[in-house]
Amino acid sequence: MNSQFDQLIQGMDTSKISPVGKHSDDVMEQVNANGTQREVPQSPQQDTMPFVSSPLFETRAFKELVRQDSISRNKSYASNSVNIGGYDIAHNCMKTTLFRMLGFQPTNYANSWLPLGFRAALGTATHNYIQDLSLGKIFTECEVCLKVPSKRISMRLDALINDETLVEIKSCSYTDYKKILTSNKPRLGDLHQAIFYRWLLQNHLEEMKKQEPTRGGIRPTLNDYSNIKYIQMIYICHELISAESDTMRDAIKYATSIRKLAKKESGISDFWFIAPLAISTQSFDIKSHENYLVNKLEELLKYLELKQLPPDDHPYVDNTKCFFCQFKDQCNAGKK
Ligand code: SF4
């Protein structure tokens, strides 16, 4: 066998093997290992390559497509979004929501950080995959529409497990994943989202059950959710896009260190990138968080009724969120 292999490589000028040519080494190894005689593919010579006249994928041009896509998505969201969503209550600065719901137009609809579109696409794919595999086997309800027109609310929760566990799936950066693993705590905004969904199910179920679900969603199926005892946050770490590293080499080094940490924590070496955290609703003062969120909802409704923006020093105006805000050009609070 070895002599056959030696014959094959005799006469080859290995110094000229390109990265593509090197790949053909794999084929030769396979021939060697199988002991069967197969023709070794010849690398095409440079001068026999066809002249490429078609346009090629080019990152700069693609970036422009991403920019245009973000403009059309944000425009469509702005014109169709007449309700308060889960992010508005749990994560967003209240003034951003009011800008949008009172009909202000951003001066620029493009995302200020274009990779955001990629992150969202990866997050959606992850959600779908977990939900598709788990529905009917672990999850009992998925994509549950929480519509409460009397409060101008329209949101969707990711999943429920019977009447005991409310599930939210979140994708996150390596940096956040490290914080979550080392603290064993969810991000506060994510926890707030789940707490608010639980509050809605326990306080507005009757109204929600009468609403038509939005496409791809369902109405809540049970008649009582007062027994929800656990909130489970499923964190998925799947991208280096937002890792806080200056170079790809640093990013990979950083990702490798987190992978080691996650493997140790989870004990499941090949699924180290999933961290499901279960939080008992009796293990902390859930009522105080609920009050904070319900109060934010009432404040939002008050300013919507008044058709006014809140003062810049309002407690729910959050100028730590200005970087991604589409209304920062029009907002003085964001300039402080
Ligand atoms: S610019 Fe900042 S403070 Fe103003 S609405 Fe946006 S996030 Fe809120």
C-alpha cells in the first residue's frame, strides 16, 4: 500500500500545493486507507480555469443589502406596530415605545449596528429548532399569543410546560453567556419579560382567550395558569458577532475559554452552548418585580392617552438604551 501511495506522489511538486490542493491530500489518504484503487483527482491548472465574468458575493455589497433589509423591516414594524410588545415592557426605554406608538418617524430607519439583523436571524432559527423538536414531547404549548386589547398589549410567549413552567428561549453573546454561567442568574430584562407574561396569564386570561391569534401563534389552551411555579430561561450561545474582542484570534481564544467553562458547568460536552436555568417563582420577591412592570404599563398607557412624551427624568426613561434607539436624533434625554 505504502509503495502505491509513494508512486502516486512521486513527481508531484508538493511545494506548489495550494490550500485547495492540500484538500486533495484527504482523498489520497482515503485511497491509502481503503486499499482500493481509485483515480486521484487532478488539481486543475491555473490556466485552464474558466474566466469568471459573473458577479461574485462581496461582503461590502452584502452589507448594503443588510442595511436596506433593516430599513424595510423597521419601516414595516413602525407602521404595523400599534401595540405594546414584550420588549417594550421588559427591556425598552419607555420613551422609545411612546415615540413609536405616537407615530413619530425616525430620521433614519436603518439599524445603527447592522449585524443586529444577523443576530436576529440566528436567534429566530434557534427558537424554531428548539420549539419544533420539543413541542408535544417537552413543551405543551408554543408561541402562545397574549393579546389584551383593553391594555393595548400584544405579545407572544415561547413555551409552557403544563401549568407549572413558563419557558423563554434567549440567544446571547459569549460575553453574556459567561456572566450567566458564572452567576447562575438570568439577565434581568429576560426575567422581567417572563414575569410579565406570567402576570398577564394570571390576570387577563379571559380577554386573551377571546382574541384571534396572530399567524403562527395559538390562544392559551388552559383555563387556569395560577399554578406557574417555575420560569425556565433557555440560553443559547451561538455567535461570536457580538463578542467584545478586537481581532478574530482574540474572539476565538475568548470563545474557547467560555466553551471550557460551559462544558465544566453543564457536564454535557457537545451541548455546552445551551444553558437552561430554572428559577422558582418562590425563591425571590416576584411581587416587587411585577409591580415595577405593571406600573410601567400603566405609565405607558397614561402617556398614550395624553398623546405626550414623558419628561426626560421620568423613571422609565432609560438612556442606557440610546445606542440602538432610532429616535436618538429627536431625543434630548439621549444626548445627556
Ligand atoms: S434616545 Fe435614549 S432616552 Fe431617548 S428615547 Fe431613545 S433610548 Fe430613550
